[in-house]
Amino acid sequence: MTVKIHRIWDEALWRTSHQRPLDAAVALISWTPPSAIDSGRPPYIEPMIATLCVANGPVAFRLFFDGNLSPMATIVRARRKRFPFSVWERVSQRWGADVVIATTAGDAREMFDQHWSMQGQAAFIFEHGADTRHAIEILSRTRDWKSQRLPAGVSLLLSPAVDGDGILLAAKDDITLETAVAGIDAWCGAANVPLEYAAPARIP
């Protein structure tokens, strides 16, 4: 299999438009051949992404059900609203999910088991020393990112493309994105995983 990094792609095909924050520098990670339906990601994708995430700062992602987490992980429980506000939250897709803060690759890998294939997941990589409280509240409740910017203190957002068979990287600026891409390039080289920079897609 080969890892691909896309700078331009068909957002309708990959279903990434709602995951893309305003003014973010973006790239798409995919792999070929694509996984069979419901077979998950290639075995090297999860450790690669998890390792690179925690190397750049604490990682926060949504927790929808009990996961396989170590005592080093921190769980921030969402504030639950009472009826009728709870009904409005569900209808408006603003209901709060619990959030995990992971500092180890093992805990960060749990994000792939939490509604990843259904495109329900999103993860923040925080800048070291950042105040994370406001960003965690946004991560807990936001399902559509195209109308807002990344919160202060967040360097990268990761989210699944269609069926979980791709990963959107959305960075606060071009330098941060290029640093992340360089990390993927270096990891693939060290692991002897083929890496390609995809040619621009022909957008309909």
C-alpha cells in the first residue's frame, strides 16, 4: 500500500467540506489501494498518525463510549442540558460529547475506534502550554467547521474523510501544515512505507 498526500482534491467526493475550518491550511491523507468496506485502515496508519500527533502536543478527541484508555488519559465530561434544551441540541447537532486529552500514542489511537468511520470524530492537537478549556468546549459540540476558525491554542485539526478512508489535516497556518506533512514523510521513510504527493485532482 501507498500513502498519498493531496493538496487539492474533490471535497464532495471525500466529504470534507464541513470539516474544513475557515482560513485553515489543509491537506488530505489517503492510501491506495483503499481498504475493503468496513475493514478499517491499513495497519500502519493509526500508529503513524497517533505518534505524530502526540509528538506535537496534547491531543483531544471525542469520546462517545468507554474506550481502551490508560490512566494517563484525561476525560472531560460534557455538560448535559435538561429537557427541552437537550432536544434542541440533538436536532441542531450541537449536543456535547465527552472529550479525551491524550499524551501517549496508545491513547491517541483510541480516536480511530470512536465513530471514525461514520465521520463523527474530530481531534485537536494543542500547542504546548495552551489554555485548552474553551477549545475543548468547541470540540465537544461542533459538528460543522466550515463557518468558524480553529480556536486559539489549537495547531491542528484532524478529521476523517468519507467512510474514514482518508484524514483531513487542517492547520492554523502554512508552516504548521508543512511541519505535519514533513513528519508524515519522515515517518513513512523510516518505516519503509511508500509515500506519494498526489497530482491535483480534476474538480468537476
